[in-house]
Amino acid sequence: MQKFIDVGGNIQPLAMRPKEAWEMLKIGKTKGWELVARGDLEAFKIDGATRITTASIHALVQRQLMQAAA
């Protein structure tokens, strides 16, 4: 289950705007939308506003770290 509070007791967002996600990952929007299209990042809409789940961002980074270690 998704944790909503980090180790420091801070509340973490469950989702963010695509621009925020791209900034967090230090990637451009073309690469960001490519990751969404491939299914590497989860996106959904609320009243027409797209959001990217923070869980999928963390999962992407974890997969990349595991691949780099292999």
C-alpha cells in the first residue's frame, strides 16, 4: 500500500503535474510523455488535468537503479 507520510513525518503528494514530475526526474517533456506512453509512468486525469503518480516515479527510479547494478 502507498505510504502517504515519509520517514520525517512529512505528508507526500500521491500525484503531481507532469511538469513537476519532469523537473523531479530532470528530464524534458518529450522524454516524460514517452515514459507515460511506454507505461513506465502512470498518468491519470482529474477534470481534464493530467497527473503523474509519485509511486510510479519512485518505481521508475528503483527499476533504473536495479538495471544499473546488474
